[in-house]
Amino acid sequence: MTVDDRTLVAAAQAGDRRALDTLLRRHYDLVHGVCRRIAGASRDADDAAQEAMISIVRGLPRFDGRAAVTTWIYRIATNAALDELRRRGRRPALHVVADDGTVPDVVDDLAERRVDGVADRMAVDEALAQLGEEFRVAVVLRDVADLDYVEIADVLGVPLGTVKSRIARGRAQLVELLGNNAPTDQRHNPRTSDDKSDPSS
């Protein structure tokens, strides 16, 4: 039986290292996915994800349960990615050569599942990198992390209407940048066009 996040958090706060490890492993892939889409497919994203994990461990004793565990974790991930970008003083870099001369893989399994049917998935990352920071972050939290509008508003500390506006404008810019290469769900899925099925809208 799968243990829910709140049970794991309570156990970890009581000193259960196995519960802490399970919690971190459960959310690492999505944390890294958020960091990669915000900070870029490079070592910056890896560094941001690592910092997010450290922040989660350090902040766990102070987590009071008022927010959902996932909301709290993605808030940390988002801040870590933005901090990394600002520390580097630049926009995301999509094509980075590693120390050994190889080009890191910019497409993870999560991105492949979330952007089903895209002929060239790298185009999505490149288009995201061209969005303004506020639009990119909102779109990533919605379409990569799959948070709802209320959770995103909580993560970013902005009004619900602002979240909806940023997502709508960010998606519109993505469609314009991608043209015919836009993901199938961006072009045909009603949720991604106006999110009328979202209970928070």
C-alpha cells in the first residue's frame, strides 16, 4: 500500500529517515522537471534540483501542513530554479556542452509523456526558454507539475486571476513560437485552451 505524502512528512518530522528518503525519491523527478524547464536543460537545473532537495530537508521541521505537500515542494523547486537563474544572471541555456564534451539529453521521460505527439520535443524547451520568466514559470507549474490554479497562486504568491492570465498568455506565446509543431494538447485539448474543466476556474 502506498503511503500518502502527509504520513511520510509526519514520520520524517519524527526522525524516520526511511520516510524522508521515500518522500524525496517520490518527488525528485517532477522537482527536476520543473527546475529544468525553468532554469534550462543544463547543470543549472541539476544544481537547482539539488538545492531544492536540501531546502526540503531543512524546511521539513517547519512544515505545518497548511498547504498541500506538493504545493510546498513545488514552491521550493520554483524558488530554487529562479534563484539559480538569477545567480547566473541569464536566461535558460538549452544547448550546453558538458565537461566531457558531450551534449546532455534535454528530453526526460516526464517531458515525453507530457508533450505527447510533438515531432521535435526540443522545440518545446527552446520555445519555453524564449518566454518571459513570469509566463514560463506559470506554464511549467501547470503543464509540467500539473498543479491547479489555486496551488500555483499559492506557490507564486500572486492572485488567482494573475495566474490564469499568465498561463493563457504563456500558452498563446508557445503556440505562436511553435507554430505547426505545437503539442497536440495545446492545439486540441480544451483544458489547455481555457481550462474550463478545472474546478478552480
